[in-house]
Amino acid sequence: MDKSIYSRDYGVFLRHLRKARERSGLTQAELAKRLSATQSFISKCERGERRLDIVEVRRICAVLQVDFPAFVSRVNASLARGDA
């Protein structure tokens, strides 16, 4: 198992997360405000400098009005296809 904080699979996840934010029409600053976080926190998350846990991802999905199980399913499908 890759011990790096940033693996190919994690990169796929981050792309889906960023796209979900962009599709919601929110900037990093707007998302941060809704999460009571800083824009820097969101930026670090999207760049892979700050690793997210499942509880944080679920909350981000809720703020973005993205169905969490559907989001996870899309990420899983991308990983199964070997998307890079």
C-alpha cells in the first residue's frame, strides 16, 4: 500500500471533489465560509496538502448539496476504470 498522502487514487478523489464544488457554483472562499473554515483550508484540501476524512467529505457534500453516496459511487467508478 502506498504510504504517500497523495496517491493516484487520492488525486482522482480530489478532482471529483473540486468538480463538485465548481458545479455547485461556489468559490473556495464561499465553501469555506459555509463550512466555518478558511479559504486556505479548502485550497490545501483540493491540492492534497490536507488529507480529508470521510466525515469531512460527507459534510462538504452536504454543503455542496451533493448526494454523498452518489459522490462516493462516482469516485469509485472512476477508480475502477483506472482514470488518472
